[in-house]
Amino acid sequence: MTGLNKVPGSLVLAGYDRSRTSNNLTVPISGEADRPLTIGLQKIVTSNSLKGTMALMDSGILTVIDSSVPGLWLPRSVYDKFESTFELQYHEPSDWHADE
């Protein structure tokens, strides 16, 4: 549980959810310019999907946040679970996943 409301965390890229923080938000970032911003991602869970509630990751991982792209790099096994859970297809020309 995270945030002020003690609800499951959420991921917002290119901003933040003000309702989950106090008025003064400070995020310490390494001063080492050559060191990537890395986060520990503990789990991804979907609920109310066509397949019910499912864990989309088997264990926690470290992943890099790259502010130049609107996404995260995840292990292939996680993408496979996204594809099967949400009936997505990989679109090779764009290097993104999408529904048909």
C-alpha cells in the first residue's frame, strides 16, 4: 500500500498523481549523470480483466526509467503475459504492443 490514501500503487509516466502525495513532493535522484535511473518493480497485477485477477510478473525486478520514452523495459515473460491477458499483438514496425 502506498500514498496518503493507503491504496495500491499506480504508475504514471511523465508526471505524478498529486492525490497520492503530500503537498511537498521531493524525489531524490542520483547526481551521477552516467548512472541510469533505476526502480525496483515489485509486482504487476491486473484485476477485473477477462481472465480475472492475474499476476503478470513472477518476481520483482529492477528496471530503468528512460525519460526519453513513454514506457518501461520489462522481461519478455512479462510481455508474454500482457499479450495473453489483454489479447495484444506485437507491432514490429513501431516496436509496441497493441490490440487488433
